[in-house]
Amino acid sequence: MPHGSFYKDKWFLDSDISVHFTPFEFDFINMTPGNYGWIKTAKLKASLFIVISGTVMIEHEIFDPEKEITKVTVSKL
């Protein structure tokens, strides 16, 4: 399977941060509604008001350029 050809959905994750965001409730495998306040983003005028906290499982590709193979794995966020 060529790198990047299997999935139509796109996520951009930064391994340096401890919180990830999605606007789609159906992405969660469990969630807790609440008032979690405002979160500042890298874009200064684009703060987010958080109303749900939970867990998302993402199936994604990992491409090994040395072996030229793509593996599929699941990550828990």
C-alpha cells in the first residue's frame, strides 16, 4: 500500500503537546461533557472553548522510508 493512500480523513498531531482537539463528537470512544474553559491555540485569535473531554482511537499509517513499507497501527489520544 503506498504511503498516504488509504485514509481520507486528516489529523495533524503534535507529539510535543498534551491535548488534541476534534470538532466531531463521533470521533470519541468515550467522553465526559463539562465546562473545560478556553484553550489558547498557536493562532493567537483562535481560542477554543472545550465542552467535552474524552478518548479518541485513531487508526493510521506509519511509513518506514528505509524499508519502504507502510504499517497500520492504532493510537489512543
